[in-house]
Amino acid sequence: MNDLLAQFFDLNQFSQVPLAGEYNNWLVALSYIVAFVASFAALKIFARALGQRNALRREGWQLATAFVAGIGVWSMHFIGMLAFELTVVMNHGVALTLLSILPAIAGNYAAYSLQLQIKRLGERKRLSALREKSLIVVSGSLLGAGIGLMHYIGMAAMQLPAELRYDVGWFVTSIVVAVVLGVIAMTTYRHYLLSGSHGKRSNRLQLSTALIIAVAISSMHYIAMIAARFYPTSATALNTGSSHAQHQWLIYAIALSVILIALFAWLSSALDKRLQNTSRAIRQSDRKIRELAFNDSLTGLPNRRSLLEYLDSQPAQNQQGECLALFLLDIDKFKVLNNTLGPTLGDLLLQSVTHRLERIPMDVHMVARPSSNEFAAVARIPYDGNPASAQSKALELARLMQDNLQQPYSLKDYRHRCSLSMGLTLLNDSAVSAENLLVQAALALSEAKRSGLGQIQLYHREMAEAIEKRVRIEADLRYAIENNEQLELYLQPQLNAQRKVIGAEALIRWQHPEFGFVSPAEFIPLAEETGLIIGLGDWINEQACQIIKQWQQLGFNHLVLSINVSAPQFQQLDFVDKLNTLIHHYQLPQGSLKIELTESVLMQNVDDVINKIDELKQLGIQFALDDFGTGYSSLSYLMKLPFDVLKIDVSFVRDMFESPQKEAIVQTIVQLAHNLGLKVVAEGVETEKHFDYLSSLGCDYFQGYLFSKPVAESEFRSHSLILE
């Protein structure tokens, strides 16, 4: 046993004194720098392995870490050996020198593999404190063992005329130092990982760990070199030059190569990280784009596009004998809430409705938000081949849904109650596309909203026919306005108590070339909804001015023509300027034109309305408040607004003898108007009894079928009443 040990350790078996050597301090420093650079680069590279989810990429970066760290350890050792100069000629065996790289790479691979395992176990909360410490000790020990084995294999590659033996104490010390410092290095690195540091602090911790690893490598090497004893043999030849000078080119080549390899690997890891972050940012951007494309950002619900895709993917009828039902809901007067209480509360209401829809205790398969204040719900309805039965069940589901959604909402400190209109349609025919299905529900919703607040309407085919006609009517009305065709002003006479014609009300009439006479009740609301009312109103104003001009030329200077002005038209910023231009162009006399406004105009900005009326009165225009008594705010505004005439709505006059309440309203309006210094026009005078009674009340002017229906302007002029 002693003979075997004597082959490796110095057991005082030599009588001569060992050769003395010395270190080149510059090369010692260079060896440490190389070790530090390689260790720091390895830590940077290993960070890429820790961040990989793909096993193959993780293994690749782990191998790169071990390779860079291993050649750093090996190069430090080789430069350190060359830094030690003896008085004999010294060479190195190529095979063993290269072989010594493998333990360094293997030791680093094992140490960093355990670090990776510790991290992954810690993330899964499957690692106790004791086991963590044990694994760190093992990883540090493996690192130290790899460094030690590399060193002593490299020392065995030395070729010189001397016997190499190791001092037992210093040999053990070198191994202990390598293991202890390896454990310290791995512990420091584990603390770095647990800190979750980023930026400058992360770099400082990585630098500290790299410094400790470099110290472990260097300390082990130079302590092991202290343990080395070189005993000369009889063939020993003195070295006439320094080993540094002989191997100068090799030293710098190794140092430069290792540093370049480390830097290249480090830059590669940094570039890979940037590319991966860019790629991840593009995975995330794509996901965000898809979310924006298919989901509503406020509520998180699927949007119109998602709804259509879902409907396209669903069969009209499933194997359970159920048909598809689409419900389209609209929050009534949502714009009023937004305008009065602000968009924040509006958004809260939309989110609250979303939460209720998603939690409705019914078999709703999908909830979506296809537009601003509209929601859609898709459900399955039992279908036994009887459409009426399925429709009844769908309406029942709609009412349950509506009852749930119309309960009060708490919006911050505001308690809000709203109604929801609903349109629904059933799909029991796979030939109907998703787009058409949504159109059907939208048509039903539009019909429900026209019927009033909180109404539910089931789609039927007549709705599509009606909307087609509506679209055609809109296009034809636009053409008629732009080309000054098919439209004509009809006049209905207004008389005083002596049955003398004092003027007329101008009423628009449309003779359609295909549909014939189109009622104003049909196309006026359409014009207001589509914005055509502005152009139509401008056309009426000019036609009225032309009629007054003709009257003046015929000597009918006492007649006053009344025109109706809608709220959207009156609210136009240039409304006063347009009328001013017309009045001056046609040279209309004072008081020949009267504008009739409904109470809907008064619901807007009152000060703005008063200013416009005052400006127009300065142009000689009179004002009448039309349909008085049908609104809710007439009395409050009547004291502020400078009207000349009140018009009693036809609904009161026509039925006043059948309703004591309406008769009382007529009496009150006449008395109120006179007390305020206003004239009164009664519409709907159809019988002599109407005329006599209104005359007895002191009504000033009369209008109705008793005297004349609305007629063309030429017929109005030739009417016998004018000649009286």
C-alpha cells in the first residue's frame, strides 16, 4: 500500500532537495482574469437555460454553459502551470492535457444541472429547506471535484526530468478548498436566483458569484501547486531560458481564445434572449390583436366577429331536437345616461349587464357584445317541429332574461334602473347564414324599439320586406330632394272667427312614381332618422318663400304662411343665416312667415332656442308653439319663450265632446294663452259644433276639414274662401 501511495505522494522517499520554482505574477493575474471572464460568461449563458421551457433548447444552453465554464477552468490551469517556472526543461503531453478538459466540463455540467433541478423543484414547492441545502452542497462538491480532477490530470501531463510527488497535507487542503469554495459559489448563485433581481443588482450578484467561482478555481490550482514536489533525476538538464518565453505565443493564444469563446457565447445568449423576447412580444402581440379582433375590450365579451363565427359553427338543429335562438338586447336611453352622468357610469352599466348576462340561470350558450350598447345571447330552444311552440318558449326565455336584467343597478353611489328592448329570431333552417340571422334579430329589435321602451319582438318575414321598402324609400326621398321632383307643398287654410282666411299651414306631400302618395307619417320620421330632414327642411323653406312672394305679387298681402321646423333643423348652426338669406332674396314683408315649433325643440338648450327665436323675430318671422299640451314641459318654458301663437293639438279638439277632460284642457289652453297675450289656433275643427264651441271660448283662429283639407297651392289661391 505504501508503495502505491509513494507513486503519488511525497513520503520522504527522496534524499535530494526538490527543485525550486517561481511564478510569473503577470501570468498568475492573467490566469485569474481568464477564469473570472469564463465563469461570468457561463452564468450569463446558464440564465438562458433557466428561462427555457423547451427541453431541447434548455439542454443546449446547459451544455454551452458547461463548455464555456470548463474551458475557462482548463485554460486558467494551463496558464497557471506555464506561469510556474523551474530550472529544467518542461513540456506537456498533448493527449493528457486535452483530456483534462473533460472533468472540468463534466463537473460544471453536473453542478449547473443540480442548480436547474433545485430551481424547478422550488417552483413546484416540492423542495424542503434541508433537501435544498443538500443539493447545493452536492452541486458545489461536484464543481470542486471536477476542478480538482482536471488539475491533477493536467499535472500528470507535465513532461520534465524530475519526479512529481504531492505533499499529503497540501493535497487534501487543495481538494477541501475546491469543494468548500464550490459550495460557497453555488450557494451564492442560489441566493441570486431566489432574489429575483434584475438590472444592476442582478449583474452585481452574478459578478460576485463569478468572482467566488474564479477564486475557487485559482485557489485550488495554486494550493495544489504548493503541494507539488519536483525531485531531479540524474538526467536532469538545466533550462537555459524561461518557460514563459518559450510558450509566450501559446499562453496568449489560449487566453485570447478562451476570452473570445466566452464573449461569443455570452453575446450569443444575449442575442438569443433578445430574439426570444422579441418573439414572445410578437406571440403576445398576436394574442392581443386576436383579442381585440374577437373580443370587446371593455366587457371582455366576444364581439360581432366572434358572434358570427360562433353562429356559423352551430347547426340549426342538434341531435337533441333543439333549434338555435338569437336574442339581441339594447339598453334603452343609454345615450341619456352617458350624456348626463358621464361615460364612466355608462361603462359600469355595460359591465354590470355583462355580469348578469353571464350569470343568468338559463341555458345560454354564448353571450356577446356586437355593438356599443347592444348585447347578444345565443341559446337552444326545444323544437318538436311546431314553430309556434318554439316561438312561445323563446319569448318566455326572453321575458325571463329581461326581468333579470331590468332589476336596479348600483353604479358607484347611483342606483340606476333601466329597461331593455329585445329582438329575437329562431334558426331552424341551416340555409340561413349567420349574417342574415343577426340582421333578422336587428330588424326585430328595431321594431321593438319603435313600439316603445322595454318591448320584445319576434322576427317575422314581413319585417324584412318593410326594411327593404324603407331602404328604397330613403334612396328615393334623397333623389326627390336633390332633384326637386315629386315633392310639393300643400296648404291648409287658417280662418278667423269671421271665417275669413288669414293664412295657411304648409304641409309636405310626396307623390312617389311607383308607390303613389306616401304619407308624411311614413317618410318624415325616416328623414329625421337619416338626416335627410335637413335637406328636406331647406327645400320647404325655399318653397314657402316662393309661395309668399307669389301672394305678394297677386295682392294677398294679408296672408301668413306657417311652416313646420323640426328639432334637428332648428338646431343647425346656420339655420338663422339660411332663413335670413331667403327672406332678403325674396324680399318678404314683415309677419308674412310663421314658424311652428314642437315641444321637442324646447327640450334642447333653452338659452340657445331663445336667442335663435329673438334673431328670427327681428327678421319679421312669427312663432307658434305646435301641438301644445301633448308634452311635459310647456308651462315651464312658455313664460320664457317669445311665441306669438299657441296651437291646440288636434287630439284634444277632435274628441273634446266625448271626453270632459279634453274639453277642460281646451278651455284651459285658450284662457292661458289669452292671459299671456297669445293668439290661439285650434286644429282639427271638423264640425260646426266644434267651430261654435271654440268661438264661444274666444279661440282666435281655426283650421280643419270643416273648411278645407290640405290642397295644392294653385287650388288654394282659387278657393272661394280667399275671395271672400
